[in-house]
Amino acid sequence: SGTQLVTSSGDTTVRIWDFSKRGCILTLEGHAHTVRDCSWHSCGDFVASASMDNTSKIWDVNSERCRYTMCGHEDSVNSIEFLPFSNTVLTSSADKTLSLWDART
């Protein structure tokens, strides 16, 4: 809706900020190392995160919980993006691979 922002952090968290409330409204914790990147799903209910702990996660913003942890990269996951209007997630890793994931499974 353009009123919120999601950020990744070196402190292992993903934070959701609300412009109208002028602050952080949700902190998502679960990664074991720096979170390098994050991305909103087009529906606004899910966030994906990529971490130096070699995993990426799908977060349910409404329940404030991790829905899935995606393992398979052999090195840091450096970027993550939901493909527009789909449940497919693209990750890139320092292991020199790209992976496509079904965010529902």
C-alpha cells in the first residue's frame, strides 16, 4: 500500500516500518547471521529474507512467524525477490548459483 517498508539488518533481524506510525511495528527474528536482503510479496502478507546463514525465509506478516526456511545454498544468500504476482522466489548466493523456489512448499 506504500505505507510500510521492510528492511534487512546485520543484527539478524527483518523489520517492518510504518510511515504513519513513524517507527518499527514488527521485528522478525530467526536468522543466525546477517540478513542481506528482503522482499515483499505483491499481496502484502508475506516477506522473504536472505541471510549469510545460507538460508532464506518466508515470513507471514499477519501471524508474525516464519512460514518456511529454504535450505540448499552452500554459501551466503545475498539477494531474494518474489517474482511479480506469483508464489515463486528467486535467490542468488555467494556459491555462484541462482535458485527458484515455490514459496508455498
